[in-house]
Amino acid sequence: MVFFGKRGQAAMEFLVTYGWAFLVVLVMVGALAYFGVLNPQNLVSDRCIAPPGFSCEDYQVSATSGVTVKLKNGLGFTMYVM
């Protein structure tokens, strides 16, 4: 006699157990996204900090054009950025 029921029961227990675990992880990620923890705007600073000798006049972060920074040279000599 061949019993296929035990193998099927083990498979169902596996799927149910890890299904609940997956659901819990999904709910946790959803909660983090809802409360803004996963928001990229929280990771970007609202100020521009330039190294000594430079002053930050303007900056912009955009999804389409990337990061644009306007610096003023206060070192007293010309610098070229490539």
C-alpha cells in the first residue's frame, strides 16, 4: 500500500507555516512604508553643506535630472570640474 496523504499533509503544513511568516513580513513592510520609514525623502538632507572654501548657493534633487548643486568658489583661484 502506498500512502500519499502524509506527503501532502507535510506540504500543506510547510505552505501554511511559511505563508503566515511571509504575510507577517509583508504587513511589516507595508506598515513601514505607510508610516514613512521607507520614504527616500527622509534620507535626503534639506540643507547643502559645502567643504571649506566653497559656499552652497542652491541645490536640487530630482528623480528625472538627478542632483544639481550650485557652488560659489571662495578659494581665490580658478578650479575646473570635469
